[in-house]
Amino acid sequence: MSRLGNAVSVDVDHKGSRDLVAFSPAMIEAVRLLDLYAQAETLVVLWGETGTGKTHFAHLLHARSGRRGPFREMAAGELLDSDLASDQLFGHVRGAFTGAQNSRAGIIGEADGGTLLFDDFQLLKPAQQYLLLRVFAEGLYRRVGSDRDAPVACRLVVGIGEHPDTLVARGNMLKDVRYRLEHCIVRLPRLEERREEIAPLAHHFLANCPSETGAAGGPGRFTADAIAVLEAASYPGNVRDLKGRVKAAYLHARGREAIGVEHLPADARVSLRFDPRAAHCDKLQLVAWALHQTNDRVTTAAELIGVHRNTLSALRAELRKNNRSDEDRAPEPMLHLAGVS
């Protein structure tokens, strides 16, 4: 991991790409925790909304851990309606049931020496969560049909959409499971919390468009207006949402030198002028962008989007209150293993 001013760059290849460049305080903190936990044996929880990069971060954690085994991933959806959850997780021995002519390693065994990500864990049914209690608590499991325990020989990572305490309160996570997740929790921020990274991410995705879309002849840059609109837009799907919008714009702008506002998907073409008739969430979104563009100078931000200073100040106060609520839900790291390189 290298440092450039206030930015952190993690240079690890995952699927042929430069993995992560973090400029925002929230992402720098996530990278710091990633580095802190990478060399430990502890289970790690990655908490973030859809599209914030939980799988991406799990790959980074695996790469920085130096583990020689494989990276494996099992999403909750693969177990949701399955009567063979134990077999999928733990595998079976020969003769364990009718048709079991050979022994089979489950996903835990397949990740031997590497890293295993359980993604969307909160979607698992209680009975399926119970199956993993012993795995989390004792680091042991037993193949179907076997009379011997086997050690869990991989790093376990749990991906969830909300803080585990919130999930317990809502009934989406068993208390017994929560107690075994310890406190090695990394919160991945929403894209709207890291607006300074939208432009670099958009340019990165654009550079990959020819190979990922299989369509040559597209533009290699954005107009300034297009970047401004992308920075001001809302991203319910977070980074995944931005990537999809860039791909669509690339295809619409083939044959042009640059992607303009007119090439962006309709839901990304937000107005950069304040509209009193707009939905409240859209007003907040625009004010957040204006404050970001002007380094939190209220008067300058108000002039930028054409709104009275008092109106912008009130919306700014609401944004700060919302941000404090997000921070209150974020856990304090309780495990301190080593200094950050």
C-alpha cells in the first residue's frame, strides 16, 4: 500500500485491474482497517450497501493476507431454498446418502488455505445460520456422513448489507451468530459519501469499456459537463450503478470524441440548478454536490446552484445530521494487531 498526500493506493491485481484508489476519508479508513486485519486469522465482516464493493474488498483482503490458497465465494442465494445446505457448505463422505458414490469437499474445504466470503449473510434462514455457528466459534465443521471434525483452514469473511446489531434488532441475524462475529468490522461507504472519487472511477470504467463491452470506436473521455452531472447524480446501486451508467454512455456516444450529458442514461441527467419543485432527496443530493464542489463554502455553493443562502444552510444542516446518524451506526474497531504500512 502506498500513500500519496491524503490518498491511499492499493496496487493489487484482481481480474487484471488496478484495484483501489481511495481519496475520501471514509475509504481511507476502510483501507486502513483492511490492512490492519489482513495478516490476522480473525473473521472479518464487510458491511456496506449493495454495490459498495464487498466482493472487491474481500479479494483485496485475500491478496494482502498472503494466503496461497484460493478465493471462494458463496452468496446466500445459493443456500436459500436448498435442502442440501450442509452438503454445499461442508461436503460429504462416500456413502453418506443414496447416490453419494464419492466423497466431496464443500465450499469450506474448497477454500482450504485461502479465503471464503459468505456474501449477503443476512438473507440466510435461521436454520442455515445455525449451521455456521460452530464454524465461526470453534473453527471446526463436519462433513455429512462423517464421524470426525475437520478444521476450518481458510480465512472467513462475512458480507452484510447493514451493521450486524441492526440486523439482530430486525430479526435478520441470530444473536448467537452476532456474538461470534467479534468486532473486526469494515464499513464500506456509499458512493455518495465519496464524491471526490466519482470522476476517477468514471474514467477508470471508461478505459475498460472497449474490452468489457466488446465494442470499439467509443469515446475516450468525458466533457466537463458530463463529469459534473455524474458527480451530482444519485447512486442507489453505488459503484456498480456508476459503472453501468458509464458503459451505457460509452455505447450511446460511439463515434464521438467525448461522452456528453446527452449520452448519459436518463436517470443520471440531473439538473445542476436548484428546483424548489424537486423531490426533497434530489435537493439534498444537489446541495451535497455543491458543497463538495466549493469546499463547503455556503455562499459560493448557493450561487453555484442558484438558491438562497438560507435555504442551502438549512439543507446543509440536514445533511450533516444524516451523516452523523451514519457515523453513529459505524462500529469502533476493537482489534489492534499491527501498524499500517
